[in-house]
Amino acid sequence: MNILLIAPGKAPEKREIDGELKTMQGIVGGTIQALYPFEDSAALICNDDGKLLSLPPNRALYDEDGTLSDVIVGTFFLCDAPPNAECFASLTDEQIDAYTKRFAVPESFIRFGSQVLVLKEGAR
């Protein structure tokens, strides 16, 4: 299964994995959680307990208005989750290209009380 691996502070990396649950858990460092924040069939697979474990912030997600909606913590990966399929699948080459561009620039995060400021690397 072709995935896009995204680690905190690093550029996305295309990887091939066997698609077994144990492999996916090893990548994220624990129990997996699948999120579907995108308009296509891509799934974001992250550590279900990442925030409870205080894993490092990785990338920001924004809603359709451009407002920060979530911060994904720890290493995560993207794969395809076809509708009505029983398992995850490989990303297409087009998805890999699009998400490599979308997540190309690592972000830095600064917390001010209940607010989070997101800084793109190189935007200083």
C-alpha cells in the first residue's frame, strides 16, 4: 500500500507498507485513528491517544473558511479509504502529489492560553 508519511518537522515521504494493522500502529506509535478531513477519499491515520500522550504538534488542518480546525500531533500518514471498502488502499499518484504539496512545509506551533499560533517554516 502506497502512503504518504508525515513526521513532525519533516517533509512528507512516500512509503510502501503492507497495510497490516500492526504496521500502521507502529508508524503512529500506538492505536490508530482514521480522520477524513479532505474532500476526496484520502484518510489521515494518526495516534488515537496522541494529544493525551503530549506527542509533538505536526500539521494544522483548516476548515473551508481557512480557520484552524485541528492540530494533528505525532507522526501520521495518509492513505486512501475508498467508499464501501473494508480496508485502506494505496494513494493514487495524483493524491501523493497533491498532499506532498499541501503538507510540504513543516509548521511551528505557539500556544497563547487557549489560542494556537501556527507558523510556516521559512515565514519568519
